[in-house]
Amino acid sequence: MPLLVKIAPDLSDDDVLAVADLAMAPGLDGIIATNTTISRAGLRSDAAKVEAIGAGGLSGRPLTARANDVMRALRGRVGDDLTLIGVGGITTPADARERLEAGATLLQGYTAFIYEGPWWPRSIASALG
């Protein structure tokens, strides 16, 4: 049975590389990068309003840049030895293509699927075709 570990974008670059090393040591099959973030950096919403909403994981567009950085670091560390699933901030076909170019083997969508609707995966697949 394949076994993968999912990591957060909030890890430092050194910690991302350490996770890659740890995943390879026992022979895990891959890494899912990245989960939700606790960061609120770069949001356009009023900071007081965001704080009033409270803590919790943020998903979608705010994750895109960091998720791509994490993916590049992971692929650079593990080479072709592990499956890497790219997730976080993949909304458009360009986002999907960029994550694949960063090293993702597969893509996972959630937030865009919720907001864009059930035809979203089809539009991504068709554009990447």
C-alpha cells in the first residue's frame, strides 16, 4: 500500500529538506506538498477582520508561490525517487502547469474545485492536454 506524508508550507526551507530526507529513509512512496497555511501574509482583506475570523488553516491562492517553492526544493532533494503531489493554490491551468514544472508528479485540488465547480478538473485537464 503506498504511503505518503503531507507537509505544510509553513516549514522552513531547511525543515522541508529534512522532511524529504526522512521520507526517503524508511522508503515512503511520496510527499504531498503543501497543506494549509497559518500565515496571513499578503492578504488583501483588512487585517482586523482577518484576526476577528480567528486562527485556522488558509487554503487557495495565498499558497501558490510558497507551494511552488516547496515543490522545487523537494524535487531537487529527492530526484525521481518519490512521487510528489502538488496541492495548494492551484486554480488555473497556468497554476497547474507551473506546479508540474516545479516537480509535481500529480496534482490535488480542493479549494478551486469548491469555488469553480465540478467542471474545474475538466478545464484543467483539457488545458494541459
